[in-house]
Amino acid sequence: MNNTERFNSRTLKKRKENFVQSMIFSRRLIKKEVFIIYSLFFLCSLILILLYGKAELHLRLNKFHSSFFDVFFKYSTFLGDGILFGVLVVGFFFIKRKMALVFAVSGVLTLIITHLFKKIIFKGIPRPAGFLGVENLHLIEGVKMAFWNSFPSGHTITAFAIFTVLCLYFKKCVSQYLWATLAIIAGISRVYLSQHFWIDIFVGSVLGIIIGFVSMNLFFPMKKNDYQCS
């Protein structure tokens, strides 16, 4: 190995170390209470998944419905629509162009990972309507049902990727409560509408958070003193 190769190897190693450190520092930009909120969602999800089979759990949850939540979740599910990436890219282009790039990369990563999991690795896994039958579910009028490629939830990945980026952008600010809540609502809406099983949104939330952290750190490497509100 010549000197140039050694230099390139050391440079690459240093960049990897800096990126890992940046990811670690990013966690400190999230308010402790927001971290607790997601931790509760994570732990509750894990317990439910371990206690029940996905079909049994879905049927149990599907019994809890009301006319208010039918309307609420019918429209709140759009919080996980991929078009939001486009809206945020355009919006931040006029506010802070580097952030527009963050959302663009986050959108591309979400698209790639979602396609990889849903259409290649876990292709053909039935959704609740396909697995349990529409006649056994409480369905909401006007909601078009999907039957296949259930795992994981693309809407949930999208919502958590977007709102993780927003949490990191609005460092340590109270708006993080809103972003975390909206992401969880988007995920739960997919189960309420019987478009996904709970395990789909659970894994989707984890993937979305990872995408959000990676996208943000590619353009805004975090340092120890980056803890103030934007």
C-alpha cells in the first residue's frame, strides 16, 4: 500500500468515525420527554407483538372503533403520504436550501428501503384485509383497501423519517412533542384502517427514525455544542 492509499484509507476511516459520532450526538438534540414518548410506544409495541400473533392482535384492536376515530384516522393517515416529502422540499427550498436536500435524500432513502422490503424481500405478504378477510373487519367508508405487500408500513416509515428530521431541525424545542405525536398517530392510523398489522408500523417506525437521523447527519453533522433551538 503506497502513501496515497494509506492517506485515503485513513481519511475514509476518519469520516466514518465522525459520522458515527455525529449520529450519537444527534440523539442529544431530542428532548428527554420526546425520547420517553417513543420509548413507551416502542416497548408497548414490543409487548403486544410478543404476547399476541399479528392476526389475533389486529382483531382485538379492530374492535375498538367509533365514528369520531373513523374520520380522524381516515384523514390523519395522510401524515404518512410520500407527497409530504415533495411539499417540504419545495417549502424549505425558499427557507433553507440545505434542508430541502435533507428531505430530498430522506425521501429517496424511504422510497428505496420501502421498495426493497415490500416488493422484494417480503413481497406478497398479505395485509389484514387479505389475511383476515374484509368481512371480519371494521372498515371505513371511502378508504380503498390494499391486500398485499404488508411489511413494513411505508406510510409509517415516511412519517417517522419526516418528523425525525423535523425534531432534529428544531433542536430541543417544544415542537418536538408535536412531531413525535404526529408520527405515532400516522402509524396507528394504518392499523386502525386495517391497512397494516401492528408489527408493520413497529418496524416502520424504527426504519423511519434511522432514515431521518442518517439524512440529517449527511448534511448537518452534529457536534457536542449543537443543543440550542433553531
